[in-house]
Amino acid sequence: MHALNHFCLRLVRWTGWILLPLLLAFFATGYAISGRYGFGALADERTALTLHKLMHLPLGILVVAHVVPSLYLAMLRWGWIKQRSEA
């Protein structure tokens, strides 16, 4: 396996595990803002809104860092990108 492929695979795995709790927290704060499903008990509306807004940038960066290498590896698998021979 080429070094780039190995790096992309590791990046996809790590960002996936980091994204999982962050995404759950993002949904939880969103529901806490609206007070649905009992999530309003977690935090008041103002605190939930502040936390929710603070998660936008890390969530966006992690999604891009997860999707771009995933697409690259998928295109390699599908044969859309040819693998270079090792020198």
C-alpha cells in the first residue's frame, strides 16, 4: 500500500471516530435549543445555542477531512484513478 493511501485510510478512520461524538453533541445541542424530546433539560437555550455555534467550524473541518480522503480511496477502488507503480 502506498504511503498516501495508508495516510488517507488512517485519516478517514480517525476523523470518523472523532465525528461520531461531535455529531451526536451537535444534534443534542440543536434539540436542546428547541427543547424537543427532553433535551432542554441538558442546558438552557442560550448555553445550548453557544455550544451549537462553537461546533460549526470543527464539524465542517472534520467533515471535509473525512470526505475528501474517502472519495479519493473510493475512486481508487472503482478504477477512476490509476495507481502509480512503486519505484
